[in-house]
Amino acid sequence: MEGTIIATGRSNLATVDILWMIDDRGMLSAYLIGAQGRVNAATPVDLKQVVKGKGGKRGKYAMVTGHYTEQGSVADVLYVTESTSNIVSVFALANDGIRVIATLGAARTN
């Protein structure tokens, strides 16, 4: 997708939503929207440094929210790929900001 795109995901906490946004420069932002309209923003992450595709300066990103389980712990996550990449990066919003928690590669069959 070109331009600014957004995705939302209900957190494991029933009173919290996470708004994920990728702007037209490839910067990923996350906003934690809590009870009574409180909003906390995380420092943006440059996707061009994380999701290595051949999409040039802007890239064409796709994303979807979900839940990721690792060592028995479930996290609310965002899956992001760039249209020319066979890689999906998994992001989570943690206390210290946006973190990459996994990188998944597409299997190739010939």
C-alpha cells in the first residue's frame, strides 16, 4: 500500500486498543489508547532499516494485527512486510517502545 496506512488491534487488556500507523516515509508508529481517552505514543521505527525490501525509499508495506505466542507468553503484535520482500517482521509494543520480536521468512519451493 502507498501512503499512510493504519491497523488497530484489541489488546489482551479489554480496555486498551493499539493503533499502528505506517506513514508515507516508512515510519512505523504505535499509539496505546486506553480508558477515558488516554493516549500514549511510542517513538517511531524506520521500517526501511528492519524490513529489507527492494521497494526503494518509500516501499510498499502491508500489515495485519494478531497475537504471537513465544515461550508461553502471548503478545499483541503487528505483522509487517514490504511488497518486494519475502520477510515478515513481527512487532510488539512494549514498555520501552516498539520492538521487533521475530523475523519470519517465506519458504520457497521450486
